[in-house]
Amino acid sequence: MKKLLTFTLLVFLSLFAFAQQKPEPFGLKLGISTKEETMKVIEKEGGKVVDSGYKVIKGDVVNPNVEGVEVEELPVYNLTSATFWFFKGKLYRIEYLFPLSMNKEEFYVIFEQLRKKYGNPRRYVEPYLADGVAEWDFGDVRMSLIAPWVSWSMYLIYEHTPTAREVEKNDQEVFDEEIAKRSMRGL
């Protein structure tokens, strides 16, 4: 009985050893880190804020609950910029922007780095006559590498999926409320 219990415990512990860790760029936790914590990390890493503002839903309608902060000069090889997105003060999305050549070699380089660290993606589309896409899921965090076929830029996106769904719902509520206000003014 004791041997069986020891064996079961070893098998259980080995499962945790091989479990994939959620990505935490610069130690930030999506869905948990606050805007203040994130800004301190950005400053510590040498990042420079170049723009910020609320999320544009459509036209001139913005969501004041969703704020984006665009940053340059972070210590990531070949990174053009990064945008950190916050919903009600919590980090829920990070978008890295990288340059992309017509032969898409940058996609393959970053893809291989991510594959070595996180394993094979759950979805992969080669960037040949199509948008290149690689997606990994880590429970409540999704990581996506996207190389649009006709583009000079590619994206590495980290997203807290439950919060992203909340943002979509909130965007619709804010949009509907704003349109209702505008219709009432026109009467």
C-alpha cells in the first residue's frame, strides 16, 4: 500500500513538472496585475510611454473602462512597440508589434522561440499565402503570434480570455448607452 501511495504521489508531482507555465511577460500576470504595478515594471525595464487613451469602440465612441498605453524601448529584440491594455485598472492584454518582411522570416524565428519554451501550439497556420497564426492556450490566458499576409508588421498578443469577454460585453453596453443618448438629443 505504501509503495502504491508513493508511486501515485510521484506520478502526480511529475504532472506538475511538465505542466506549461502561463506566460508572464516581464513578470506581469494578466487579469491580476494592476495598472500601477505594470507602469512600475515598464519604467524599471526602460520603457517609454509614447501614447495612451481609451479604447475606441466605433467612430467617436470610446470605452472609458478600457485604457491602452503604448510603450517603446522595452528590452525585447526587434520590438517596435508594445501596447498594454487595462480593464477597470487591471492588465488584461499585451500586444507586441514587430517588423515583418515579405518572406515572413521574423514569424518563423519568434515561433520557434515560443515553441521551444511553451511546446507546440494548439493552432498553427503557416504564413504562406495566408495569415500566419500560432495560438497557445494556458487555461485563462491565450498567446497568439499573428503575421498578416499583406503587412509589414506582426503581433504577439497575450490575453486574459475571461476579461476579454467582459470587455466585449462592456464595449457593447457603452456603445448602446451612447447611441441611446445621441438619439434622445435628436428628438
